[in-house]
Amino acid sequence: MFDSVVRTLALLVAAPLLVLCASTPAAADDVETAPVPAPALTAEVVAMTNQQRIAYGCGQLEVDQNLIVASERQSWYMAFTHNFSHFGWGGSTFQARARVAGYQQAAGENIAWGYPTAQEVMDAWMASPGHRANILNCAMRSVGAGVTYSSDGTPYYTQVFGLA
């Protein structure tokens, strides 16, 4: 299952980036500084999120492809702009980004940056009341996550949770 999630995440990350890259001419230097998706790290975050939920009595979240797209786009935006925020391109919210990606019931978002491992970001989220509440909200049914490295190697994380 882990390999399947990694492959799916890699495809979902690559598709919007290929469209973006194809739509604008790039200088040679741009290729070196483009953010880089981290599908294996993303899959670890999803697995650890479900481990926490099970440990605290909530059901396991289903991975939703549309929420993955919304999460990856926000992580890419933060990595590209170095703007760590719940707001994305044009001031978009996580609900708006999820709707654009095809998901109608987004109910929470966790973001983080700079943590080198999935375990470190999960420890930080579980120590933060708001992030922990999103992870352990038993009403949540689905999740999408994305991790992208900026040009300087800093990882940017996004999780979007949904009710459907």
C-alpha cells in the first residue's frame, strides 16, 4: 500500500507542475531552483496521521486524490514563494483550493515547514492544540497531504482534511 500511495502522490504532484512548467518559458537557472515534491515523505505523514488517529480512537482517514492535489499545490506555493501561510495564490483559502481541485467538504488544514522528518512534523503538530484537533477530529473522513522542498532544501508540509 505504501508504494501505491507514493506512486499516486508522485503522479498527482508531477501533473500540475508539468502544466505550470509547460506554460511559461524557463531559463536554465529556473530548473535548478524549482521546488521538488517529496512523495515518500508525504506518504509517511499520512501513515503517521492515521496511526495517531487509531491510537486516540478515531477511524483511519481515506486518502483523497483531490485533497492531495490541493495539499501539494499549497506546499509547492509555500516552497516557491517562501511564504508560510494558510493563504495561497491570490489569497486563496484551503476550502477554495480544495474546491478547485474537486473536493467540496474540506474542513481543516495543517501546515508546517522546516522539519526534516515526518516524525518531527507529527510531533510538532501533536504538541499544537489546533493542529492536534484537526488530526484527532473523528468527524474527519479523508485527508490529502503534500510535502515539497524549496530551492534551499527546506520542506514545506500541507495536510487538508475533509468530511466526506
